[in-house]
Amino acid sequence: MKQFQYLKIGIIHSQIGYTDGVSIVIDQSTDALKDLGVKEDNIYYLAGCPFEKSNAYYNRILWHKNEQNKHVLEQYSHTKDKDLKQYIEKNTDIAKRTIQNFIERNNLDLIIIHNNSHTGNFILAVGADKYFEELRQNNKSFPKFVTWWHDSYLEKERLKKPSSLIEKYLDHIPGKNIDGIIFINSTQIEEAKTYLKKFNFKNINNFFKNFITLIPNKCTPTWSCKTKKPLPSAREFHNKGFFEDIGLIKELRKKHLTLKDTVIVLQHSIIIKRKKIEHAIDFVFKLAEKFNKENNKKCICLIIAGSSGDEHDNYKEFIQNYFKELKERNHEQEVLLIFGENYIKGQDQICFANKTYSFADIPSIVAQQNSIGTYFSSIEGYGNNLLEMVGGGLPVIMNKYPVYKKDIKKLGLKLIETETGNITNKHIDQAYEMIINKKKRNKVVKHNINIIKTKCDYKTINKPLKKFLENILNN
């Protein structure tokens, strides 16, 4: 499209090309921008850690896991550091200069910053708004500044009580200088409007009428439904060694078992508290009990695909200990727990020589075995990983979190739904049937993939994104 062919766009986030949902959306939105006519050479990226893309820049000051951001978050509710204000000013100024250099060096027209609505990206978000505040005070209306609102600290219980010092910086997150917001679910819109009113956001009714859009997370199916039996994705040769490389085959050999004796349960997410992975652990032990009762004994293996440490806590250690406790109480059951984070990377990080695997491929790999996905999250911005499992050919047992009830359920996916992680015998029976009854499984998988294909494909981004960009750039 001619109106976008010379547009130069900067995309900024803490990390790009990893296994988190934001990285996945960045890849999808980049494809959408190219579909709209933006030249690939005119898309530039800035992140807090190294990544593989053309026009890529990084500076550690923008990374949410760096020492500076971590220190601020440790002082978030109870400020003990008497020099914290100076510390914040110093580091957010470095972030501001980093963003300024990136923009001016590449002469950018539009900046899209992902998750600067979240205090988890405190230094990046404050630094960005400081830069745009200075621009607007000097009557400079370009580059345009767009926030991609994946989630916010308003949705996180642990971040709802900032100290008085931290509270003074909240009007920078995402700030009053944004030219537009892209939301990922319908519940965020009124919440954001109420929040921004607190900071006397300019022309707020007009802004929310003309300069926001709703673009839910999308997923392109990796399985084909051209036959009665759904077929897996490409890259089969490379992915063939996955179960060997992550250590599953080795553990099975110790028990004189093979993959045929195994049911794989996939937790396709990063390792943070709101994912409620302890419920996935409860599920695998209950599933093992069900198989035993049916005289169909299997080894049940829970594979956790994503990385840990995003929220600077010991949640991974907690679920390791929780699994150990249940194992000790149910020692007669063959149950395994495997973390895949050392072998599973974002699309741009995979290395064939080092035998690492694309996060996006994992549901499709797992779906070729006796398998099921788990998704017991209490809170989600939308449900990237849920869509990826469904699009990868997996039946899924999940918790009906609020956004699922409001935005996703109406799509008509066939899933095993639980409430607040309460896994009943009925749920276990349904999961067991999905695993052993191939005909029923294929019917459900085919139904779900067709829905993903027609309603959730990333190309459905194009129309709302085009209108949104036109409104922003013409204002």
C-alpha cells in the first residue's frame, strides 16, 4: 500500500525474538506491517538484549531483567533506598538517550513500544516518555508514539501498592504523550481510560474514539486439516531429536520405557506465578492415577516449554519442590517433570548446530505423541500460548480466566474448561478420552484448527492496523 511504503518504523521492547508472548506478537505485527506495504528495510528494532534481526539495536538498560530495573522493582512497594530517586533519574535518563539515539540515527516516523504500560518495564517506560515529553514541549509532533498495551501493572496484584516515590513516576507509564494505543483484549479499554483520566490525559474522549484499536493475539495454525487426520508442520527432520535432546528419552530408558509408554503433557508458557503451573502438576498426577485405574499404565511427563525468571522470583524453585512433594506422596506413579528452557528458544534464536528448538514448533512436535496441553492461568492479557497449542494440534485443559470468558470463549473452541484450577474427575475423564480416543481427538483438533484458521490468523490484524495507522499519521 503506497501510503506506507516510505514509512520508517521503530519497534521497542525489553526483549525481542524470545519465547514470551510479546516477542511473538512483534513477529506477527512485523509481518502485518510488511503486508501493508512497509518495506522490511524500513523497520528498525531496539531491545535490552541481543537478538537476530536486520536493523537491530540493543542496550542492556532497556532489559527488564537488568540490575537497574530489578533494583527499582525490589523497592517498588517499600522504598528503603534513600537515594532511589537519584538512581531512577540517572538510569531513566540513560534509557531516554538510548531511545533518542535510536530514533534520530534512523530518522524514524513512528515508534511502537510494547508493554510500556507495565511497571515491569519501569526504566524503559519512564525513559521513553521523558523523551517524547521533551519533543512535544518543543512542538514536535513526529515521530508518532504508539503503545502496544499487552498488559499493565493494574492487572497485577503484586504491583497494585506502589510506594509514594514510585507513584510519582506512574504518569510516565505509558505517559500522556502517546498518540495511540493498541489493546489486546476488550477489558483493557475502560480500565486504561479510567487510569489515564487520573493524570489529566488530554482530550481523552476524542482519543479513545479515534486513536485506539483492539488487536487480539493471533496464531497461524502449524497443522494442516486437508485430510481426515490432522498433519504436523514442517521442519520434521530437525525436530526429530527433540525428546532425546531435552532428556526425556534418557529418563525413560532408566525406567525401561519408550515414548509409546508415555503421555506428554505440555505447559506451553513462561514460568511465572499467574500461569498457575502447580495446577498442571496436580493434573499430571491425577491423570497418572486415571491411567492406573484403567489398567493402562503410562509414564506421564510434564514438559514446561518456556523460560523462567521474568518476575525476579523463585517460582521455578517452588514448582520443583511442589512436584517433589507430590511425587513422594504418589511414589507408585510414573511421573516426570522436564524443563525445556535450555533447549527451546524464540524463532530468531534457534540454532540447528546447537540443537535448539523453536518455541512455536513445540505444540506441533508434542501433538504427534500421546499428548495434551495445560493452561491453568489465572490472568492473561489474551492467550497467545493457548492459541498456539490449539493451532499446533493439541487438545487443551484450561482455566476459564476472565479474558477467556469475555473474548475467547465465543470463538467456539472445544476445550476442557475448569474453574479456578479445580480439576474434577469429570475433567480427568475428558482428558483421558482425548488422549486414548484418536477418532474423537482428531475431530476436536480439526474443529479447533479451522476456527484458528478463519478467526485468529495473523492476517486478520491487517485491516484494523491499517485504519489505526492512517488515523495516527494523519492527525
